[in-house]
Amino acid sequence: SDTAVLTVTCPDRGGIVAAVSQFLFNHGANIIHSDQHSSGLAGGTFFMRMEFSLAGLDLALEPLRRAFQSVVAEPFGMEWRLSDAARPGRMALMVSRYDHCLLDLLWRVRRGDLNAEVPLVLSNHEDLRGDAETFGVPFHVIPVTRENKPEAEAEQVRRLREAGADFVVLARYMQILSGDFLREVGCPVINIHHSFLPAFVGANPYRAAFERGVKLIGATSHYVTEDLDAGPIIAQDVIPVTHRETPESLVRLGRDVERQVLARAVKAHADHRVLVEGNKTVVF
Amino acid sequence: SDTAVLTVTCPDRGGIVAAVSQFLFNHGANIIHSDQHSSGLAGGTFFMRMEFSLAGLDLALEPLRRAFQSVVAEPFGMEWRLSDAARPGRMALMVSRYDHCLLDLLWRVRRGDLNAEVPLVLSNHEDLRGDAETFGVPFHVIPVTRENKPEAEAEQVRRLREAGADFVVLARYMQILSGDFLREVGCPVINIHHSFLPAFVGANPYRAAFERGVKLIGATSHYVTEDLDAGPIIAQDVIPVTHRETPESLVRLGRDVERQVLARAVKAHADHRVLVEGNKTVVF
Amino acid sequence: SDTAVLTVTCPDRGGIVAAVSQFLFNHGANIIHSDQHSSGLAGGTFFMRMEFSLAGLDLALEPLRRAFQSVVAEPFGMEWRLSDAARPGRMALMVSRYDHCLLDLLWRVRRGDLNAEVPLVLSNHEDLRGDAETFGVPFHVIPVTRENKPEAEAEQVRRLREAGADFVVLARYMQILSGDFLREVGCPVINIHHSFLPAFVGANPYRAAFERGVKLIGATSHYVTEDLDAGPIIAQDVIPVTHRETPESLVRLGRDVERQVLARAVKAHADHRVLVEGNKTVVF
Amino acid sequence: SDTAVLTVTCPDRGGIVAAVSQFLFNHGANIIHSDQHSSGLAGGTFFMRMEFSLAGLDLALEPLRRAFQSVVAEPFGMEWRLSDAARPGRMALMVSRYDHCLLDLLWRVRRGDLNAEVPLVLSNHEDLRGDAETFGVPFHVIPVTRENKPEAEAEQVRRLREAGADFVVLARYMQILSGDFLREVGCPVINIHHSFLPAFVGANPYRAAFERGVKLIGATSHYVTEDLDAGPIIAQDVIPVTHRETPESLVRLGRDVERQVLARAVKAHADHRVLVEGNKTVVF
């Protein structure tokens, strides 16, 4: 299916949908899916995602981008992106020792369920090398200690850039990334946190859930910001648990929610369905 | 919030969104929400729902309708409807002896959660008169027997028309409605079936679920057609059950799903979010 | 169904199940349901619930209690309770202005879904008098202000005792109860909090959920302790939400979860299925 | 944790729990978990599962079995099994070409989440050899055609017996097994069906779900009987879907439910939590 995806964020006002859809129609683009959202009419922000067929297009994507910028984007003050849907995103993975999120993502990429390719898996441990290499994916270890953290992060950034990563997924990567890393890496970083945020931030959320005696445990996938566990949430889910569970069985049960929620968030991101404003997301 | 809702169904082709949004923009209508769906580009059907503000409109709704018909609807071969969102739909209820769906809907109307008013509750039994009248709603009994069914249905239709019903909700009405009734009543009829259709059609689905030993029970809300339990599905949900349950406890547990699913379907319908094609629905 | 329910909490050690089941068998009690749980073998706590038929019993309940105390409970150091399942619990309700939890519980009691009767509804406002009285339930208003709170609570306690309440349900009662009240009232108090605890404690959790951009909202029913929103959790549930929701629509959607979770917790309590230890519950 | 699991099915009557728990106590077995269920007092069937510690046992498992048979099982007419919980079950897998259920089970076995080992993967195709062999699991292909089916099944049975399979899991095995196979194989066979049974029996359930326009799709894991798709259900689950899905995307979404439901059913079976009577299961 040869399609492109246009995502737009701009101050809300009249005529946006008309201008965009008229522009696309004029250039022979047939809209296949369209979603829009406004955070409020007066002074609100307008969000839109349009997926259209490339079949009848009168321009290539690059000149279409130039035309869109001058004809539509500038008059409306838009932040926008036009992505070739056929081009899989380059998704770099960072992992430590847990295999469930890594395996699940690699398997989905292999199946073609995720519109992504994996140029690199970075880890601070050797443990998962075999799993990555089974899927034919390069695996590189950069040990991280309290002492070498700045140098290790610099090396991570270098590798991620070299790999041409469009986005990074922390598939249970157990180190906190510094603000420097996030600024330097220059692309979105998606994390999976093993609780229903904002409950149980920080380390050991399953133990905390056990101590509190909750009847549901969950997982949260979010974009990483400098503010730990506080970035914009992309996806969340929970499963019911009872008094029968131990901290260990919560960890086991939680793995299924973690991989499922992370996969859902990554798919939404890879399909250009997530728009961020401030600390929140619009997921079309 | 003074808004109107435009719903459109037509053969899919290029330029529909552009034409509609340009038309609305030209008349000063600011689009607040927009959803669209296509059942397939080549020969598919296009579905759209647009909600727009009436604030800056240059025409009243009736002239706007006339303009839309000639400028947009005719060229594209549209079936369409333009509804004043501020006008609550007239929802007639038909019930027998179970109170849970009736009470839930009447309570939601009273709270203002449902954009509807209830001009009439029709029943084949006296049992629920008190409940209806507590909410200040007219309650009328038309007994139905094997012998008088055609006359009873004719009387039901007469009452529903007199009440000016925009749609009818069978809130656990335990009689099968004939094709004649459905043709005569002239408005959509929404039912709640106490199973996850198409499993367990017909009477006594909880008993059937118990006999089969299923681990989930559910409910299905659908538009009523002559083909029993086979009309277009609007909403469905299930809850987990175990071997501990009896047919009686399944009935009790099921009531919570029934009322919840019916309320969700009715709200979607009342908010002009449901478009029907053939035996299926698009729920925006 | 003439049955009794025995609940037991004691230090875990060998022979408990054998001793209890042998005792019941000796007295002609046929066990219908049995659940047990241990928080850990070494130094853990043992929890049990047994429901048995009264049909072949050789003693009345009161002498059976005396026998159980000396033959089984004392040797094992048990805290225990033997309840006549046929006797509905006396459930007093405390409400403020929101009607959804109150109505849902009254509907369930009337329908026979909850093994409870309602001797009294206490409120700090007049608003819900009509709803309570429709169900023939006494409704009493005790206004609460910052100034009169100690006197108001004393009067509440007096009324609740007079009504012979076995337990109290705060069906969206919007005042914080003091430690004095909780000690004086002398029976369990069940609350419904409108978030997935421990996320969003305190007032206005839907607003906080909106600000945080969560993708699920929930409700938590718990026993009330002096530590606000921190008592033992009985039941929790969540529903998915999207960026489309406003703080107001979250409140509307949340009502359905609140009443459902509260009803589930109240039913578990009324059926003698909840055992508390420390800050956690075992729900059989 | 050195424990054993006793499962019992027998006609319900008084004294069963007392007899079993007294027997275990006399032999120094400390009960850790206990579950029981009765399908009805008068003429009903009693089901029980008890897990107990082997630490203080005065007999080895084999003499304990002999003692249990004569002291308890015979007098009460019990069908029973006493399993060493530390011994992983031998789980043979049968697959065709879909990898998701196979991989998910192999991941769980490797991680120690499933109390099972995999002595053999049987397939009618070569496709998944690489996946199985990555996990060090023997993979054997027996092609099945309309002509050779009886011989192929005889060979399958021979291989499964040789592998010492305690149970067989059809992890999306796309051939119907004959009654002969089921009788000869002599151990339970667990299947995953890609719909919420009894809706959409037979081939191509996702296509059927699409045509019917359902709003949920599901999966069902059940023991295989000669009656296709009608065996005792162990686990079921569903996920919500909308009009946006195609038959192809339903297949993709369904994979996540299939593997999750199958894993849950297999874990329950491997932990000796499933008792069958007639066409239904008790899952403790």
C-alpha cells in the first residue's frame, strides 16, 4: 500500500481541514484515513493525521513537502511532518537483562507487524546477545558504571546516530538516561515502565504494588524526558491480581502486560499516530 | 455548546473531505470533531461524521441543509443527515419485567448523560410502572398474547408515532417484533441481547453459556432487523466468569454488562455516531 | 439456601484445615465452598472461609459457636466469625450530593442482588432525600461544617448505632471522617475513591488524571482508616480513555466504574468474603 | 519449593475435606493451597485441589499414594492424582506454519514461567524448524495429506509416546485430529481456537467475525475431543475491535490474544489446576 502520512499541530482556527484537504485533492492525493483533535476552540491546539494514497499524486514527496510548507503550513503556523508510510522507521533498542520486551519487538518486526527495522541493539550486558543475533540484528555492549556514565552515554549516542536511529526504544533498559543523553540523541526515546503511572514511580514497582495490596497491576509506555517516569504517556494497561500473588509472581504476570503495552506504543509511534504536546499525547 | 452534526455515507472517491470542509468553512462553520472511514478505495463506501460550531454560521440550519444538498450532496451521491446537537433525541423505551436496563437509561437521562428525552415507556406488563413514573415518564401497558399480537403491535406503533419517537430502545423487551412492526414504526430500534452474539442466539443464553462452560459472558446491543439477533452490532462487552457460577448467578452478573453495553450503544446513537451499512456499523 | 459462613484468621501451622473440617463434619455440617490462603508458611498468617449447609447440623448456631471456640479456635489462636448467611447485613449509607453510587446500591438491594438491608441513609445535604425515600429507606440529614464537625460526627455515630449498622458504606460521601468517628462507630466503613489508588490520592483525581494525560481511569473501594486513601483495598477497576476526554467527561465515564467497583466490594463484604490483615485484604 | 499437588474428583457427600486433610496432616503434609468446588449437593460432583509441602512428610510419594488409595480414595469413590510439583510436565507441541504460539510457549519454558519441558515439536511443515531448534528442542516433520492421514497420525502417536509426552499442545496445528488419534495418544490434547467459542466454529473465524461486524474478537483454549471445537473450555479472552479493522488486521490483533490465552491454559494445566467433568472444566 503506497501511502504517506501527514501529521500537523497548530493553533486551532477555522479553515484548517478545508485548506489541507483542498491542497491534497489539488495534488491528486486521495485521503484514506483522517483524524483530528482540538484541545479547545479558543486558544486551543489543533492536531491532525491524514493518510493518503500516493497513486495519483502529481508531485514526488519532496516537492509536495515544499509546496505544502508555503501554501498551507506557513499561513496556519503549523508544525508538521510528511512521512512515506512505506519506509520502515529505524528503531534502535536498548536493553539490559530481561528478554521479554526485546524478543517480542524483534518477533513483531520479523513478522512484519511493526513498520520498523532494527539497525542496532545496545546493551550494558552480554546476556541477550544470542537472542538479538538469532534475529540477525547487530548487538553491541557498552558497560555502564557510576564512574564511566558520561563516556558510556556519549558512546551510546555515537552508536545510535551512526545507526541512523529514527527512534530509540528502552525495552527494559535498567539505567537512568541523563538529560545530556536525551538532548544529544536527537530523536524520540520510548520507555516501558512496569507500573500504572503515576502509581509506583521509581524502582521495584511490583514490590511496592505487593506492599500496597493493589488488585490490579499495570504497565505504562511513555516518551522519556528528564523528569523520571513523568514523560508523555502513550499507552497503558492493567491486569487483575489477587491476594494469592507474591512479588515474584507479580513480576511474572507483569511481563505479559509490559510487552503488550510497549508493542502497542511502539506500533502507534511507528505508524506516525502519536502527537505530543507538553506532557501529554494525542494517539490517533 | 451549540453544535451540529453532519453524517455522510457515499461511494468513496477523491475530493469528498475537501468539498465538505470547504463548504462548511465557506459558511462560517468551525469543525470541532471529524471522523471518517472508508470500506475500501476501489468501489468502497465512504463514511464521515463532522461536528461543527454554530457560532459563526451565516445561515440557519434549514437553509444550510438546502445549500448542502445542492452544492455537495448531489454531486457526490451522498446519503446524509444534519442534526442539531442541542436537540435531544426522543427515545421511546419498550420493556417487560426486568428493571435494570430501564432504570439505568432513565437515570442517565435525568443526569444529562444521554442526549435524549423519554416521551414514553411501553410495556406488556404492569411491573415497572412505578419505576418509570418515579422518573416522571409516561408508562403505557399494551398486553401481548399469541392471539392479539398483530393488533397489539399496531397499537404500539400508533403510540410510538404519537410520542414522536426518533428511536426505540428495547430495554429487555421479551417479545419478538414482527417485520410489519419494524417497517411501520419508521425509526431505528435498538436491542440488548444477553450474550456475545453470534454465540447463544435465541432465548436463555445464560443457561446455554452455563451448559457450554464458557469462561466469559457478554452482551450485545444491535439494531433490530427481521432476522432475529442478526442485526448490525453497535456495542459488545464481556466479563470473565468461572466454574463457580450457576445459571442464576450468570443472570445476575450479566445484568451489569447488559445495562452498560446498552447505555454505550444508546449514547453512540443519540450522539449521531453510528452509521449503518448492510449488516454492519461504523461507530465514530 | 440455609447456610452459614465461617471465617478464620490465625498463625499458620499444620492441621488447621483438618481440625476445622473434622469439627464441622462431626456436627453434621456439609461444606459447600471452602477457600484458604496463607501469607507464608514460616510465621505467616492463615486465612480461611468455609460455607456450609445448616441442614444436617446437630446444634443451633450459638452452641456451635461455643463449641468451636473451645474445641478449635482456642488451640489454634484463631480470630474467627460464624455468620448466618441467611441474615442480611445491616448496611448504612452515607452520601453527599452524587446519586450514582447510592442508586446503584439501592437498586441491588431491592433486586435481592446484595445480601443486605438498608436501615439508614445519612447525608450532609438534602439533595438525595427523594431518591432514598422512593426505596422506602429512612433518610436523615446532619449538616457538617468546619465548626460543628465533632458534634456532627457524634450525632452520626449515635444514629448509626441506633440503626444497628453492621457496616457503613460511603457512597461518595464528601467529608473526611476523623479517627474519633472511626473508633466510635465500631464497625467497618467502606469507601469508594474515584481513582486507581495509590495514583491520584486526595481531592479532584479526575482533574489530576486529565493533567497527567493517563490512558486509563479507575476507581478503588477500600476500608476507611485514619490514613486518608490508604486503607486496605477491596476492589479496583479501570476503563480506557483517550485524548478526546475532558475533565468533565472523565467524571461522567468514571461514575460507571465507581458504582461498579463499589458494588463489587460491598457484595464481597456482605457475603463475608473479605478478611483484613494489616493494610491488605484477602478477598475469597 | 518442594510441593505436591493432589487433585480429586468424586461424588459429593459429607466428610471429604475432613478425610483428606486429616490424612495429609497424619502424614506430616502441611497444606499450602486448597481449592474445592461442588457442582451441587444432591448428586453433584466434588472437585478438590490441594497443594502441600513435602518437607515434613513421613512417606515417599509412592507409598503415600498407596496409603491414600486405600484409606481415602476407595471409601469415597475418588478419581484422583498426586503429582510431584517439582517435576516439570513433558509438553509436546504440534504446529503448522504460524510461529506466534510456538515461540511464546518456548520463551515461557526457557524463562521458567511454565512448569514444563518440551521433548518434541511435531509439524506437518518444515517452516518452524529454525525457531524450535534455536531453543534446542527436537523438531520432527510428518507431512499429512488426505491420502496418508491414518499413517501420518499413527506415526505422530508413535513419536509422541516415544517422547513420553504428558500432554500435547496444538499451537496452531492446522489439521483436524481423528478420534483414533485422540484415543491412541493417551494423554490430554490442548488446542487454541482463534475465536470466542461457540461463536465462529470452524475455519476462518476472523473472516467470519469481520463479515458479522462484531466489536470484540477472541480466542478459546480447550481440550480436544472428537467433536470439533466443542471440547471443555479452559481459558478464553477477547479484545475490542472497531470498524477500522480488516480481516487481515483482525488476524494480526488476534495473534496476541491467541498466544496469551493458550499460555494461560497451558500454565493452568501444567500446574495441575484443571479438572474436567463432561464438557466443562473446573480451573482452580
